[in-house]
Amino acid sequence: SYSHKLEPGETTKVTFTINTSRYHGRITKTVRVATNDPQHPQTLITMKAVVKHYVEFKPAMANFGRVIEGKSKKLEIHVKSNIEKRLKLSLSKEQKQGSFKKNLKRLSSSEYLLTLTLDAPSKAGALNEQIKLTTNFEKQKDLELRAMAWVVNRVSAQPSQLMVNKNLATGFHGYIRINNMGEKPVKVLEAKADAPDIKVTLHTVKEGKF
């Protein structure tokens, strides 16, 4: 709490401090100053700031998005210092392993280019990796960049399974989409079930690429 008596004509200063360690980007904070003046019982002060780290990634995350199996994809991340001191950046030793290939190149005294490559993934599913780097700044010695990708089969069925209620006496109708995520046309030659009481019919929803 803060308490100070002001005589007529006097001025006082109030110091506000924001702990910016938990913030990044644009922030807005409001401070309320209360008095016993019946005409002005309180004054609201709005503080705005743009919080920057000593070193930042642009973009902040390496999101490869959807990647088709067997197809390589590359992303470039700029790592830049926001202070005048010369930046020295290096990949941690354990970063030689992982799903993504990493290449670090100096662009200037304050900026590096981190190139990440996902080489022809052969297994569908989610890929996540925390890429660790080390700087020469004591106040931000360690950096972590999240890299993620979703590898999909060139030809896939969605959903991959259907749940059927055994008590349905009137039958069951279900739909499965066969998606072609590749760059070349794919012809569906046949679709059949392993049970005689299941009827399968093919319908073209959209020609070419899904």
C-alpha cells in the first residue's frame, strides 16, 4: 500500500515497477491511485509497453504444418539480438540427434539464420522437438525453439475406423473418405469388406487432389 499526504500546491511521485519476466510482446496494465478527495476519489493510470527478449526467434515457433510422407520440407528461423552487444550463438551438443536437421549460419553481428529440414519422413504421425541453443548473454543464456510437424500418408482413410452399435436392427450407414494428399492422381481400384453382410460403394466427392 502507499500513503502520502499532499499539502495544497504540492506534487508527489509514485513509482511503478512491472516484472516483465512473464510477458512478451505488447502489454497493457492499469494502476489505480486512490485519494480521499470527494470529487476525485481515484485516478486510473494506463501503462503500455512492448516487451522484448534479449534474443528472439522470428517466427517464434517452427511449425511445419502438414507434411506428406516421403516429401522433404524446409523452414528458416531468424534468431536476432535486440541489444547492441555482439551475439554468439551455438546449437547444444545433443541437437545433432532428432527429427529435424539443423544448420546455423551467421548473417550479421546481431543475427543468425537457423535452417530446419525435415527429410522425407516415412512414418505418419506427429513430430515434436525442443531445439536448444546457447548464447553469450548471461541474462538469456539458453534458448528453446519448438519445432513441430504432422506427417500424413499420401493416401489416407478418414476416419480410420467406424464404431457400429450391435443392437441396430435397421442397419447402419457409415462414410469413410479416401484422401489423396499427393501431387499425382491416384485411382482407387477396389474397396471391399471381409464380411458378406457389409456392402461397400465408392463415390467420387471431388476430382483430383483433396
